[in-house]
Amino acid sequence: MGVFSDAQAQLSELLGAAQPLDSKNGVRFRSGSKGLVTLYSRNIASGNLAELAFEVTNFAAKAGQSEAFITSLVERLRLETGQLVIIDPQHKWPRVGLSKKEHVDLVISAISSILHK
């Protein structure tokens, strides 16, 4: 599988089914009516095959963690992948760039560990 499809499949196992975005440039994972993360396949930084944007407030609530913890986690993951990202100017959700399978594994492992405490 490719980076985007692999990330989507693994996130679906953790967060449930994704909903395609109206813009057709990715999918959003929700908890009820609240967005948790959005996985983008287009309009992303050069070199990335996907970018994962976190809705910090809702994701923190789902994970039972503070917003500061989630913000710090996303920043750590972004630094570990070393990938530039393009932040949406409207929502400004922090992102992690994914360019290879190892990046997907890193992010999925981190999300899984905080959701299954």
C-alpha cells in the first residue's frame, strides 16, 4: 500500500471509519460530530505523500490527555519525521508530514499508545 492508504487503513483501526473531505484532498476522522484528525493527500508540502493534521482540543479529549501534551506530541512527531508541512491558514491544526512507511508506523504507534492507556 501507499503512504496515504496505509495511514488511512491504520487510523481507521484506531479511530473508526474516515469521511472523505468535500474538497477530495483527504479524509477526516471524527468522534461523533467532532473532528479528531484529518489525513491529507493533496495540497501538502513537497516531499510528503500525506500529512496528518490534529484537532488538538478534540483529540486531547478523546485521548484523555491535556492539549499541551497533544501539542507537544505532534511537535515531537513532526521533528522525528523531519518533514515540512503546510498548515491550513483557516484551521491552523498542527501537522505531521509523512513521506515513507516508517513515518506512518511512528505516528500510528504514538497514537495507539495514548489511546490505549
